[in-house]
Amino acid sequence: MRSVLHSIIVILGLATVGCQAQSVSTGVVNIDINVADFAAGIDTAENALLLDVRTDAEFASGHLNGATQIDFYRDDFEEALSKLDKSQPVYVYCRSGNRSGKAAKQMKALGFKEVYNLEGGIGAWARRGQPIAK
């Protein structure tokens, strides 16, 4: 039983390394990250864009300080994304992480090099006691 468990752990480890190597080789980062990692990223990343993809009303009710807003539901959302600097790291969020996850996939398809989606959105951010600007 121990050898079977050991074999499974080794196989999973190799699979994980293989997947990581694949994302590194393409040069594209597109991942969901937790509140702590998101906060650390926007604090330390140089030239990063903080992107809120919620509606105007949602944004007005409170947003992350320094965020740029592009409403996911705009007819020209993809066009607005395509005007952004694709080499710039993007930290994207919405209310729950759903719209921003979809936006992150669109950005990856458009050729963005680094996209980080906030797991749980601004709701998770607030629950962790992080600051919200109004």
C-alpha cells in the first residue's frame, strides 16, 4: 500500500512539474490567485494594471484603490481590452471571480502575457479585511 501511495505521489509530482514547465515555455501566465497573493502582487508588481470588470454601479459602490474599470457587459469589452498594453501584468477582479475569470481567459486569447484573477472577487477581498475605496 505504501509503495502504491508513493508511486501516486511521484506521478502527481511529475505531472505538476510538466504542467508548470508548459506554462513557462509559452511565456503566458493566467492564473487564479487568493486574496493574499493578489494583494502582494498589486503592491509589488511594477507597471501592473489593476482592472475591475464590474458595472458602473458596482464600481461606484466600492472598488480597489487605483483600479481601472471596464464593464464586462459592454458591447465593446473585447475591443477595450485589446487597447491595453499586453506586456503589462494585469490583476483583474469582479464581484465573485466569475466575470473576471472569463475576462482573464479573453485576455489570454488576446495575447496578454500575465493575467491574475482574484479568486472570490471583491467579496473575498472585503471578507479578508482588505481596503476598499469609494
